[in-house]
Amino acid sequence: MVVRVLLALALVGAACAMACGGPPAGSAGPAGAAMRFKYYVHVDREGIGIEAFRFLVPSDWQVSGGIRWALDNPGRPATAHLLAVSPDGRRALELFPAQPCFWTDNRMLLTTNPPGTRYFGNEVRPMPGPVEALRDMILPRFRSGVAGLRVVESKELPDLARAVGAGAAAGPGLQTGARGAMVRVEYSQGGQLVEEEIYGIVDWIAFPIQGAFGATTNVNWAVDYLFSFRAPRGQLAADTKRFQTMIGSFRLNPQWFNKYVQLVELLIRMQIRQIRHIGEISRIISQTHDEISRDMMAAYESRQAVNDRISENFSRYIRGVDAYHDPFTDRPVELPSGYRHAWATPLGEYIVTDDPNYNPNVGSNQNWQQLQPRR
């Protein structure tokens, strides 16, 4: 199985293409206001030891979390839990770890592995619908400590799963599927009300097993592609462009992707579920190689192309972002739309503003250059 949790990082922007609402076209906030972004680069120090991904965040926001390794599930040895939060703590983008699960109609297997236990690293649990999964699994696990939690809206999002390619055909004799959903909640934080929208997909693969007592069906399923936006109550829609800029800028490092896929293959062959210490990863990684095969690169580019293509469509749909050419990287960069001027530095920081007289070089020792719209 290829990496799922971290591909979600690169595909979250694609998910919003079909699922997330946005502010009215052309709304850019207060006149003269400037928004400043920088790249956050996450290095997978616990595992592979190189950059795993990067994305744009507002310059004064803090990012915590990242990739965590757990060796009881060889098909999903890495999970990701990431939080980008504003200085006042009231605005945040959060990416949650996938919740891998297993279910079966084999009663004998359920006798030895009842609900609540783990089977090859997967929680044994019947598969719910996507709204129920977000409401009954994700909220209790990640929002149990908040005050006055209230679900104000929940709905299925059929286009969400299609946007990320979840539930695609997996092979002869296998059944796959995927359903997406969103729940909007309100709760109190520091004595003030905030609202949060949580998105996710329940996807599954079912496969028949022929045993001595007849045929049974096993189902590997997960609550996957999980992310949320949080803002003060009534301000979430106005912050959509900021969030879209962040999630649309996710880029996986192909070198990391290459090593991860090789690592998963090695873990499965070596029955890594029996290994107890995280230090074993470094020994196994040493067996991987740096050369990226043609098939591996094609897989990476295919998934990145999904993100690029659908995020681009979304940009045209709500005009939430505009594309510019960054002369320092010689690559395109998407920044919030509705602003007349954009600037960049060699350090990977960006500013957008409506003020024609604003020049970030004044009073700064950095080399800011104005960006040109991408044609």
C-alpha cells in the first residue's frame, strides 16, 4: 500500500476544491491590509531523516506536530498530526492522523479479536457512515476537552472522495468505496466562541476469504483525509482564502516519498509488527536506495498532479488564490486573490497587499522583489 496519511497532506487542497465554501469573489479584507506568508519545512527526523513536505503558513503562525512512526501496522507505519495556529490561538488549520480500522463477518475471528482490540495495527470496529465517523470517532478523540461543544451542521460531501481519488478500483475480486462528509462545531475557547469545520472520508476495501467453513469477508477501512479549519465564530468564511493558500501549497518531497514506499514494502516483508523499538527504522532505511525508479516517480507525479489540477480549478471557482511567478525559485506560487501587489524574498516569505505605496524593503534588511502575475 502506498503512503496514505501523508499523501492526504498533498491532496487536502484538492479535497477543498469540491467541498469547501469561500468568501465572495474579490473580497480581500480591509483596504491596505497585508498578508504575509512563509514556507514551513517539515523534516522527518524520527524516521527517514530528510524533508518530507513543505507548505505556506502566515509568517506569525506557529506550526507543531508532524510525522510520527508506529510499527504495529506495516502498511501504514507513518501517521501525521499537524497544527498551524495563529498567535492568539483562535485561528488554526489542523491535519489529523488517519484512523485505520478492520471489520469482518468471520465470527471466529471476532471471538479472538473482538471490537476494541487491534488486528495487524487496525482497530477492530464496524464501519459507520462518514458523518457518524466524524461525529462519533473524531470529535471524541480530538475535541473531548473543549467546553460547550455543539454540532451545528453535518452533511455528506459526495464530491470530496472523488476529489482525492479515494475508493478507486483496487483489483479483481475486491470491492472498494469512499464517502466524504463535513461537520461544523462550535465551542468555547478562552471564554470566546469559535467555530470549526472538520472534513474527512471513510474509505474501504473489502475482500473475500475462503475458509474451511465457507466464505467470509474482511474489510479494511479508515477515517482518512482528515483536516479542519478554525476561526472565531462568524469569521470562518472570511478566512477561507488564508486556509486555501496554506493547504493548496502542500508539496511532498519526492525523495521522501521514494524512501517511504520502499520502507513500507520492506516492513511488510519483514513482518515489522513484531519489532518493538523505533530505533529499528534506521537500520531498515539503510536498505533503501536514493534512486527514484520510473514507476515511483510516475506515482508521485500522478498524485501531485491531482492536487495541482483540482486546486487550480478551485481557484477559478471561487477566485480564492492568484498565481504568481517567484523569481527566486523560478516556480509558480499561489497567494490570496483580490490583492493588487505581491512581494517575495529569497528566504521564501511572501506579502500581499492592496496598498500601492507599500514597500517591504523600507526599514528591512531583506531583498523583497515584487511578483508578477503568472500568465
